[in-house]
Amino acid sequence: MSDALFTTQGLTRRFGGLTAVNDVAIALHRERLHAVLGPNGAGKTTLINLLSGDLPASSGRIFYKGGDISRLPPDRRSRLGIGRSYQKTNIFPAFSAFENCRLAAQSRAPRVFAIVSDALAQVPVCDAARRALDAAGLSARADMIASALSHGEQRQLEIAMVLATAPDVLLLDEPLAGMGAEEAQLMIELLRKLKTEHAILLVEHDMDAVFAVADTITVMVNGQVLESGPPAQIRASAAVRSAYLGDEAPG
Amino acid sequence: MTRRRIALAVAVLLLALFPLTGSAFYTELVTKVMILAIFALSLDLLVGYTGLVSFGHAAYYGVGAYVLGLMAPKYEAANLWLTLPVAIAVAGIAALAVGAFVVRVKGIYFIMVTLAFAQMFYFVFHDTAFGRGSDGISMNFKPTAAIGAFVPFDLANATHVYYFVFVLLALVFVFLRLLLRSTFGRALQGIRSNEHRMRSLGFPVYLYKLASFGIAGALAGLAGYLYALQFGFVNPELLSWHQSGNVLLMLILGGQGSLIGAVVGAFAFVAMEEIYSAVTTHWQLLLGATIIALVIFLPGGLASVAQRFQRKLIGGPPNE
């Protein structure tokens, strides 16, 4: 059993009178994928925003590799090895797919004072970018402008950019959003591969994908954890079925 | 790419040979334009490449000019090699001091606070005895370029001044080109494209913006120094919001996000000033109308006319 790399305690976020995330405890382990399911408005994206630092918590704490990171801004968390992808594609639309990844990789070797040497001559950074594009299956599209990529390819680019930052933890917000069946299958394969090298938190709506790759599933409703456990337990849970799965329990 | 390089080479050659036309008036006019081009290039780094629209950039232009005005002794010439680096450094430090505050805010708020700080600078020079008040400072001598006994050029000679400014313009242009291709420059362009994503990728965005603000201020200070060198006179109007507005207009005219655009914009601005003021005393009306027409019909600015027929297939951040 691998030790917990990333944990939260009593994580809570309020917006005025609304408690979007209430007293959530999550643990992420190396080589394990922890999926978060829930209907719209359950607080899943708010949860990821709290974990990545995009939103400060109202109360509760977040621990990473033993240290308290609750007060750190997103860029600090990223540099510590926490990578995050967005549900709404968040790329650099005017740059090529390669440049998108190269910038992401550059964050690990910023070389701020090298103000007159060509960025493209930094071979390790460019190699890391190409490897990330390769892992996400986008090598053929490296020189295309990101805004010209198909929606599915942009979702792949979203993942490639996170991979280029060589994180230990991946926080993935609906990577399959808007994908067709074939593209979704490729993404699920990628997730399986990524599991072998990272601790992953996956927020997803695609039930088949979740049950195919998750080691642990947490179901959230109205900002609170309804149930958390291995897929078999969740599949069998009556409470989960009535609150969320309805008649669509996967077989 | 090569067509652009050829056009650039031709333009550089024309500029280099221009003083041979012999007209003192036009030599001084083009010198003035080249100084404004350096000023515009410095703002382009902020606006066109970092995405920070500053409405107070003239503050650092004026600071650079005033450094020469204040350092110039009454009865002898100031030394170029001493006063020029000081002007650049002081303007850069002033920009870092202001930047530490303003770079924390975004969008319209950023525009407002840069203007506010520039106004503060303006009133310090206008209302206090520090800069000798609203009358400004008149310099009795041009700076000297002497290094010991060796005098490489004579800054009292308009043609020497022309070439001195020409070389500096070329150096600033090349420096910015290299800067924008470096890891630092690419990060700035990433910030302009999607600041939120840059932060989530692990870039300390505040520090990058602050550095860009400081470099832009230092280069504006260089331009201001050259202005003071050419005209021998500095006054608080150099820091006014009109001046800040003019340099922004040059970028709009020439097209931001391309270094050539900043230079083209400076030329176009002064050309229109000269042409329209020969036609009517209400030349500013004509200038305003032209700018409005350009913004509507040619939003990429004059420099984009050549680009309109180029199809971009290969990616990479917008550079030349």
C-alpha cells in the first residue's frame, strides 16, 4: 500500500450563505486513481479549485508530501509537483501545440536571466515538450495553432500541458468533456498509463471511464461526501444509486 | 520571412543614408522620430507583448530627460558616458517602484493606476522646486562624448547626433528581438495570452510583469535622455498624460505586438503631425479622424498591411 501523497482535512468553501464544499477529506496515493463523481452542482470543480489553489479554502487544510500547502498560491503548488487540467479548455489559443507544451515545460527550467538566448535552443525543455505531446498522442499536430485543433485534440493538449510540467499529482477536471467515443477510449488508455507514474484525482461525468480506471470513488452531493470506497462498493450502494446513478447503474 | 527581412534591410539602409540628403531640418526631424520610436518600442514590450496597457509611460521618459537636465552642470558639458547610464538606471528604478504596486492589478484598473502614478510624477516636477518647476531646465551645453582626451563624436553636430540615435535605435530593436525570443520573453507572451494558465503552470506571474515594467521604464528613460540631448531643454510636459497618450497612439497606428509596428507608428505619427499642421491649425482633428479610421478599417495597424496576405500555418508566439 503506497502512502498518501496528498490529503485534505475538513476542506470547506463557502460563498456567502452557500456552502459549496463541506468538510471534505480526500487522500491521493502514488499509482492510484481517485475519482470524484456527483451530479452538477455537487461541488466537484470547486473541490479541484481548492486543491489547485485557484480558490482559497474557507476552512480545513491540505497536505502534500507531509507539508501544509493550504495557504500556497497556484503557482507555488504547481512548482511543488501538483498539476491541474481544466474542464473548460484553458490553453494558449494563438500558439502552436508545441509552443503550448514548451511553455509548460519551461516552467520547470525558467532560466529567467537568460534574456538574450533563444528559447528554442533549450534542448531539455523542448524534449520534455515533445515527450508530453507524444504521451497525449498529439505528435502529428505539434505545429498546428492550438485554436485550429479539434475539440478532442484540444482536450488532449490540455493534458499534454500538465504532463509537460512533470508533476507527481494530477488533478484532472473532466478530461473527457465533449469527447466522442473513440477519443474517450484513447483518453481512458492514457489515464491507465498515467496511473503507473502519478497520483491522480479525476473528476468526471463519464461513468464507463470512471469505473474502468478508478481505484477509489468518492461520490459528492451538494458539497458533501455521500460515500467513498472501491468501485464495487459504490456500484452496490443503494444510497448512491438513489442520489445519483438512478437507473443507469453500470453493469 | 525573407521578404520581410529584405524590407527591413532596405528601411535600415534608407535610414542610414538619410543624412546625406543634406537637409538639416529633416535630419533633425528624423532624429526626433527615431527617439520617439525607442519610446514606442519600450511601451510595445509592455502593451504588445506582456499585455499591460500603461497610460503612464511618459513618467519614465520624463525621468530620463530630467536626469540629464539635473545632472548637467551650468558652466560645462555633462559627460555622456556618465549621465546616460544613470538616466537609464533611475528611470528603471522608478518603474520598478511604481510597478511593484501597479502590476498587482489588471485591466482597466491597471490603466488607471499607471495614469495616477504618472500624474504624481508630473506634479512633482511641475509644482516643486525639485525639477525647477514648470519652467523646466535649459541646458547650456550638449553633453560631451569625451573619454579622457579621445572624443569619438560631437553631440553638438546634428549629423553625429542622428547616427548616435540611429545606432541606439538599432541596438534597442535587436535587444528586444532577442529578449522576446528568450525564455523570459516567451513567458511574457504567455502571460499576455493567458495569465491564469501561466500561473497554474507554475510561473510567478507578478515577478515577470514587474520585470517587464522595469525594462520598459528603463528603455523609456533612454528615449527621454536622448530627447533632452537633442533639444537641450526639459520641462514637466514630458511626463504629461498627453505624452503617455501620444505614445499609445503610435502603437495603435503602427500595430502593437510587432516591433516594426512601434517604429512605423512613430514615423506615421510625426509624419501626420507635420503634414496636417501644414494644412490647418486644427491638425489634431485630422490626426484624430485618421486614427479612428485606422482603428475601424485596419485594426492591426499600418504594419499589418504586409501581413494581411500572409497565411500563418506554422505556430509560435507572434514575433518577426
